[in-house]
Amino acid sequence: MATMIADLTTMRLGGPAAEFAKAASTDELITAIRDADAAGQPVLVVGGGSNLVVGDDGFDGLVVQVATPGLRIDGDHVVADAGVEWDDLVVATLDAGLAGLEPLSGIPGSVGGTPVQNVGAYGTLTSDFLETVSVYDRVSGAVEVWGPDRCGFGSHRQSTFKHTRRYVVLSVSFRLAEGHSSLPIAYDALAQRLGVAANSTAKTSDVRAAVLALRGERGMLLDEADHDTWSVGSFFINPVLSEVPAQAAACPQYPDPNGVKLSAAWLIHRAGFAPGYGRDRDNGTVALSSKHALAVTNRGGATTADVMRFAAHIRDGVEAAFGVRLGPECDLVNCAFG
Ligand SMILES: Cc1cc2nc3c(=O)[nH]c(=O)nc-3n(C[C@H](O)[C@H](O)[C@H](O)COP(=O)(O)OP(=O)(O)OC[C@H]3O[C@@H](n4cnc5c(N)ncnc54)[C@H](O)[C@@H]3O)c2cc1C
């Protein structure tokens, strides 16, 4: 029976994979992709499926799930295969007395998925600690080791790996700080939760606990029983604009190398879409999370087509109110909202 992509993704969406492989070693991963490329078969690489929405017709090619498990810690240096669960890596580093990744606790997905959009939370980015990425180049057939300068990090949630399927992340290495004391906590809500002054430090285990508590309250920790977490986290990306329309002047704004970054959550909420919006619309299978306006959620029984219609509705409402057109943060495969 065909593998349903819905079973591989946190939004539980996506039709059948024409072919499916689970790669348990880096050699298996490269071989599966190389063979598919030689046969002219499309390839979709899937890690934890937590930033991916696939169409109801599925994927007419090879879907390869990365399940490579290697994790090595040597002093302050950590190397993890792409298939390692991100949060397992965070826990392993904290247990080993290494600091740095604690604000990124509880983020779903694989290590290989994190450089793709330079995953970040609570004032910390993957790129703050990333030392190298081992990459398989599907065009040249070479395996290369890249430093952060080649990864195209900079603008919000962007990288050389995003919007192309050319590069497959095989493993990632990080250089962390030794000790059980966190790095200075720049994010106000986290500092407040910990009861410390902004830019002071705390025990890494306390930071992890505070982050998990905050994430849980926002529906940003996976929980099978809670439909608010049947999402891709932030569905819409914070827009980066060279010029902010006058209607959006009140929106929180942050500097970005490509202009000014606006808060998509603020725009959505102020355009009239409060958390929970959508439960009584259409067939009610898609709604904003009741805990966070930026998460589009599957309430059970949603199709990808339902989600695309709902996303277009939110995008259009925000554009009408503020003159800002929102786009997806997640990867949309064989689906679009216009
Ligand atoms: C509840 C929830 C909370 C979230 N919170 C955050 C957050 O706080 N911050 C944040 O930044 N993100 C967040 N996300 C988004 C998501 O967790 C991250 O983007 C994560 O890194 C995606 O990893 P993944 O393995 O699940 O990728 P997938 O969803 O499997 O894939 C996403 C994209 O990456 C590609 N990809 C995956 N693995 C590889 C690889 N090895 N090589 C090349 N390409 C690959 C896929 O082809 C696809 O294009 C959240 C998601 C959810 C569901």
C-alpha cells in the first residue's frame, strides 16, 4: 500500500507517495537520491515533516524520509546526522554540559531541517552555533562541507537550502559553550518567565524548562491530543519589506538585512483573525490555533485544499487591511494558495 504523506507530516496532510524510502544511513540516503535522479524521478526529502504541506494528490516521485541517527559529542563540538530529532540533540548537549541550544528546546523536526530555514526561537538562531553543514549536491554529485558563509543565512528564515531541492543536508556540526550556565537571555518574555533581568544568564536546565512551558502555552510543542499543534508552527512568514505601507505603520518592526521585518502574527490578529478564528467557517476543519494567530491548524479531517483556501482567505484579509501580502513560511509541495 502506498505511503500517505499525511502520516509523515505534523499537519497530517498530503496524499500518496508514488515511492517511499526511509534512509537509515547516509550512504542509503545518497544512493536513493542518486538513483532517483539518474532515473529522472522527482525527489522530496522529508525530515520530521514539521514545515511541510503536501497536496492532496501526493507526490509523483520518491519521498525519502531521513532517519540517519548518528550523534557525536567531543568536548564543545557536536556532530549530528540529519535524521536526528532536533530536540534529542538539544537534550544531549545539555546533558553533556554544553550551553547554547537551550532556547531552541522543543522545536519539532530533524537536525537536517534546521539549516533549511535557519530555525530560531526566543532570540536564538541555529546559525549562532552552527559550524559546518555536510551537503550532498544533487547536480554535481559531490559531498561538500560548508561553513556558515556558504549557507546564505541572513534574512529572516532564509538560507541557500530553501526554495531549491538541489542540496541535501547530511549532517550538521555545532560549536557550543562549555558549562551549565546559559548564554545571556536577550528575549524579554523568556527572561521574565525565568525571573531574571534581560541579558543575564540562568541554568541551562531552567532555560529549557521555561522555554518548554512557554511553547506549550502557545501550542508550539507537538501534542497528538491537541489540534492546536497539528500545524507547521508559523504558517506565514514574517514579511520583510523595503518600504512599510502607511496602514501597517503601527505593526512591530525589526531590522533585517533585506529591509524591515514585520510581525505576521500582529497583522493577522489586527486584520480581524484572532486565535481560534475559522472554527465556524466552511466545514470547520481548518482554523487558527486557539493559542497563536500565526499557526494554521488541522482540526481533524482537513484536506490540503481546505488549508489552501483558508490561507488565501487570511492572506487576502491582511492585504486588504494593511497592504501587506503574506506568504508561507513552510514548504508547499504540489499545492499553493494563489
Ligand atoms: C508545533 C511547531 C512549532 C514550531 N516552532 C518553530 C520555531 O520555534 N522556530 C522555527 O524556526 N520553526 C518552527 N517550526 C517549524 C519546523 O519545526 C522547523 O522548520 C524544522 O526545522 C523543520 O524540520 P523538519 O525536519 O520537520 O523538516 P520537514 O518539514 O521535513 O522539511 C521542511 C523542508 O526542509 C527540507 N528538508 C528536510 N530535511 C532536509 C535535509 N536533510 N536536507 C535538505 N532539505 C531537507 C524539506 O524537503 C522541506 O523543503 C515549528 C513547527 C511546528 C509543527
